[in-house]
Amino acid sequence: MIIKRILNNNAVMSVDESGEDIIVKGKGIAFQKKSGDEINQNKIDKIFVIKNQEINRRYQEILVHIPYDCINACEDMIDVIKANIHKELSDKIYVTLTDHIFNLLERVKMGIVFDNALLWDVKRLYREEYQAGLLVVEMIRELFDIKIEDDEACFIALHIVNAQMNTEFKEVIEITTMIDDVYDIVESCFDLNIDKDGLEYTRFIMHLRVFFERIINQQNIHSEKSQTLLKTLQNEYLKQYQCVLKILDYVSMKYDEALEGEILYLLVHVIKLTEH
């Protein structure tokens, strides 16, 4: 492989056999090298193939501006996350999480503490991601010998969720708040203690995540598949149907989208959630 561009002493741009741009990393891989030189195969630690050009560009900036040891530690953390999260993650996590952790280390040095107002929401809505975040927090403590609270796992969890969605980080915050509001609507409609470890609760939360992601990305909301089934459920589960209408009223106040196509699917999830 030939060096196309030197990013720093430990990372270069090159191309693979198919002509795809790749990022090649290794301790001192660019030391005393220049563009056009052959890459020393013995110094290669990792090769990244990032097909999204915007993510590729942003990761190159990360490699230029963030210390090598921090980047390597973040890659180890992402490996741990992938081993504990059973969902596909976008390559952008290499950008967003690395940038977040680097800024976290800088904040700790300056004694800056962020208030996590979403703490309870994140722990409740993204339990798997929060647990992975706790593992990363422990790694940060050990690798960088710093004291940070477990609350930091909430921010990390949100970055994990962001890597699962086709959205920006600020929109993940927005979605999290809206899911929590919808959950409050359901609880206010029914005097019950919802099993947050139950399958129906997990499915309901996942449906809401996808639902709000589609709205934010202005994707078409699917149309009703069966008006007959909707009428049947509406008559049989009137209280759940009225709850769904409250949810749609809430969403309509925030977004100017046609939501009729969501009624049946929301109703089915609310029925399952409240009948168990």
C-alpha cells in the first residue's frame, strides 16, 4: 500500500485493492515518511474502510487533532460497546464518541461538570446502551486515572443510540424527551405498573424510536393496512384508542405530519403494553 496523505505520525490515508479510500493506523507508521512512500506492513495496527464520505472526512479531522493514545483507547471502548450491544452501529460512533470522550477528559481537567437532566430517562429508555456506557465509564477511569460519576454513562448511551439512528445527536435528545412524554401519557391513561423488563415495553419503546426518527427525517408514514381491524380494535379497546389519540395530539403539536397511518400500529402496542 502507498501513502496517499499523512494525517499524523500514526495514521495515513491510502487506497485498497478495489480503489476505496482507507485509513491505515499504527504507531509511528508515518514517521519519516511522505506521500507516495510504501507503508510498512509490520507497523499496521488497524485499517478503517469508511464508505460514508462525510464520516470519513470527520474521522480524518479526529485523527489530526486528538492524541493517538486517546483515539486507541476510544477504539477499545467501541469494541466493548459492539460486544455488548446487539444492534448495528454506524461508523459515525468513531467520530462522535471519540470527540465526546476527548472533550470529557478536557472538562475533567478544568473541573467542569455537566448536569444530566436526562439521567432517569436514559437509564429507563435505553437500558442496554446505558449498561454498555457503564462499562465504558469504568474503562475511562482505569485508562486515564480520573474520577468521573456513573452519570457519564448516560451521555455515552446517547452516543450509542445516535450511532443506531439516522439522525444527529441533538435529535436523539429530542427523541428521548418525546418518548418519555409519550410514556407519561400512557401511564396517565392507565392506573398500572408497567413491567419495564417486559418484552412488550421494549417493543413499544423501539416502535416509538423508529416512529420519531421517521418524523424527524421527514420520511413517509405508512398508511393503514386494515381499516376493518382498526375499527374492531377501536371498539374493543376504547380506552387504549383514546390514549393513542392523546399521543397523536401531542406529536401533532410538535410536527406537521400526517399521522393517521400510525394509529393502528400505536394502538396494537398500547394494547399489548396495558393488557399484560
